[in-house]
Amino acid sequence: MTRQPNLKWAILSLALGAFAIGTSEFAAMGLLPWFAADLGITDPQGGHVISAYALGVVVGAPLTSILGARLPRRRYLAALIAIYGVFNLLAAALPGFHTLVATRFLAGLPHGGFLGVAMLFAADSLPREQRAKGVTYVLLGLTVANIAGVPLAGALGQGIGWRWGFALPGLIALVASVLILKLAPRVGVDPNARPFEELKALRNPSVILTLLVGAIGFGGLFAVYAYLSAAMLATTQAPSWAVPLALSAFGIGGTLGSIGAARLTIRLGIFRAAFVLMVFMAATQAFASYAVGSWQLMVASSFLLGLGSGMVVPLQTRLMDVAGRAQSMAAAMNHAAFNAANALGPWLAGLALAAGWGWRSSGLVGVALSAAGLVALWLTWRHARLEGSLVKQDAPRS
């Protein structure tokens, strides 16, 4: 993509959209104890709200990629984030548990399409060997959301009502939509775009295996994080500011983790970086299980969990290598994979909690999912080696 004078501001407007998405997605986990109590449901039932959003992302990623393939990127991105804002505001305004589940599902639909194309926009503006940095620029919107947006939403939820935790990112999303229309370059429609051709990416074994790593391996992170606030309130005498502090610690860890993961991927190659990060994720989930009962240790474990979230960088970079012309579909499906993990992890952890295994069980579920993710990563590496798609850094050393 040709560099444009306003590219920096365009990327910032996209990052603001990512900020709104990150605030909404992760604030729902932090707000779980409050909306569950207000709606008269259990914490595991409240996890269905989180899973509904994640399923919306899984369903919406391929649909938005097909519908948007022949649309100008500027209008496409602005429309998606505006729709996102509207459904978040509806989640805040409409009454009832089932309505909340439905509006969160609908809010998830634009998630993957927006972030996927936004990352491609940023990555395409940089030299090939620096693409991981382009991914990171947009991801920083997500991670900074966890530093500032999610704690603010959590504080609003505790102070004046959980519905404000969904209204806040809804308003930010609408602002981002206006800024994208104003600041993003006017890029014409790709005349060679073939929307349904992009579905062929889902028949590519290299794409499927890479998505599988994220769908399984990231489930461990979400299994722990989804119930972090509830576990802290249930097992400790934490002060009122401890939960926002834990949420902010996760965001700080995520920001540092994304920057570190980009450097690690450039230095070690995709597969070695992914292996290191997956092992690290398993270790942080084990520590999170140990930390239950001490709010200080739980805050520390939240920071460590955030560090491991940089795993998205090598996986997104791998997809760019193997997706061919189906870049938009692959990028959107990467977010679908992570949100499949966001559905799988809390669901399994919720089953463990409902079975009476205690709050420590979410960390143990996390370790098991990360171990399964390592197996999926090994299968992906082996397939890449056999088909000869390993880049220089990932080739076996003699």
C-alpha cells in the first residue's frame, strides 16, 4: 500500500476503534459479578453473556469479510465500528438477561471484520519484514483499552451501574467511526476482489491449523481472565480498587506483551516465538490457580496473563504468510479463532465451577488448554515443514 501523508492519523483512528472493541470485550468479564447479581443469575450463567459475544465474532468474521470484499475500506471500517457502537448502546439500554445475551451476540458480529482489515491496513503500510509491527500498532488499541478503558468501565460498573460499562465503549466506537471517515485515505475498491473466493482460505490446511492454535491455546487465558474478578471478590477481602487495578495490570501486561512479541517474532521467527509464548501462557495460568485467595498475587497474575496475550502477533503474521489472496478472510478468522477460545475457555471453566471444583479450577482448565494448544502448534509446524512453507528463521537448525 502506498504511504499517505495522513497514514499516522488513520492508524490512530483505527486504534481508537480497537480501543472500543477491547474495552467492551474485556469489560464484560470484569463486570460479570455485577450484572449477574443485578439480573439474578449465577456467575457461570453470566459467563453465557461472554460466550455469546465470542460466538458473534465467530459467526460474523466470515460474513463481514464476504460482504466487505468489494467495499471501499474506509467506508467498510467506519460502518463496522458504527454498528458495533450501536449494539453496545442497546446492550446498555435494554432490560433482561436474554436481551443482554442477544445484543452481545450482535455486537460481536463486526468485531473480526473490523480488526482483521484494520491490521492489514497497518501491516501493508510497512516493509514485509516489519509487518509484525503493523499488527502491533492496531493491537495496541486493544491492549491500551485494558489499561485505561476496562478499569474505567469497571469503576463505572461498581459506582453507578454495570450498564455504563457497555455504554462507554459504544460511544467511543461511534466517535472512531466518524474519525475513520474523516482521516482514512480514500482507497478504491479492488477490481480483482472475489468475495466467495476468500472462502477458499478455510480449505487451506496451513490456515486451518494456525487458526486451531489460537482457538485452543488462547482458551486457557480466557478461562482464567473471565472469572478473575468474581474469584477475587469471592476468595479475598480485597479493597474496592483492587479489581480495577487487576484489570489495569492485565492491560499493562498486554501492551508490553504485544511489543515484546513483535520483537520476539522478528528475532526468533514465527514458530519459535509462538512456542515460547505458549509455554509462558501455561506457566501464568498455573500461577493464577496458585494465586487464588490472595488479592495481591491475583493482581500480579493478571499482569502475567496479559504478557502472554502477545501470542496473537506470531499467529497473525503466520496467517499473512499462508493466506495468499484471502488476506481479509484470514485476518478476520484469526479474531474468530481467538473468540472461539473466548467461548471455549469460560465455558469449560464454568463447568468446573458448577461442578464444585472451586475457583482454582479455572487456572487448571487454562493449563490444560494451553497444553492442547502446544500440540496444535507442533502439528502446524510439522505441516509447514513438510509442505516447505517455513521461513528462514523457522527452518530446523543443523
